[in-house]
Amino acid sequence: MPRLLAIDYGAKRTGIAVTDPLQIIATALDTVRTHDLTEFLKKYAVSEPIEAFIVGMPKRLDNTESENAARVTAFIKVLKKTFPEIPVHTHDERFTSSMALQSMIASGSKKSDRRDKGNIDKISATIILQSYMESRR
């Protein structure tokens, strides 16, 4: 069964999470530099089938799009052009960074690990993916 792949898109770094083949568990995969993201996804798609991309859409508390939303929307266009056969879904990513940090604290992560923004990005992608999976049930 193909995997779901979630993307927490950022200006510098992008967090990526995937499901297991049965789409039961969301797991952090990696953090890549944003300008390397498309190449990373192409390589990943060769080795693992992808059912859909879930892209975190940044929104404000009043449900309007944040300033980063334009970059995310532009990336989604590139994603659809590069992978026309794979559907792209957006999912609200509000509070995922703070949730990721709290989850790292709760799991006993060292302070140096919590300062690494790449760790927060891939955990945020995992939270986006888990939330998306729960919303489908």
C-alpha cells in the first residue's frame, strides 16, 4: 500500500513525515533544505510509492492565511506539476511547531536537540500527518 507523505514547508528548511505502508503510524522522515526539496521527493518517490502529499497550510488564529501561505501555494503548484499523478491535500498547520517543541520536552529531549530547528520541523510534519489521518477517520 502506498504511503502518505506530509510536508511542513519552510523558507529555509522543510520537515517531512511519512506513514508506514499500512497508513497506521506517522513517522518523522527527514528535514531537508527547501531548495533541495523537489529533488529529495523525486528520489523518495522512486523507492517508495506515495498515495498523496499532505502539505501544511499556515493560517492565523482568525483562519486567514499567514504570510508564508503564498510560498506554500507556489510550492504546491510545483509539486502538482512534478508529480501530476499524486494528489496534494492541504492541512491546517497552526500550532504544530509549539506542539512539536512540547512533545520534545515531554519525551525528555536534550536542550541541544530542542534548539535544532530541523528536529522541530520534522516533528511538526509528523503532527500534520497524524492530524490529517485522524481527520479522515
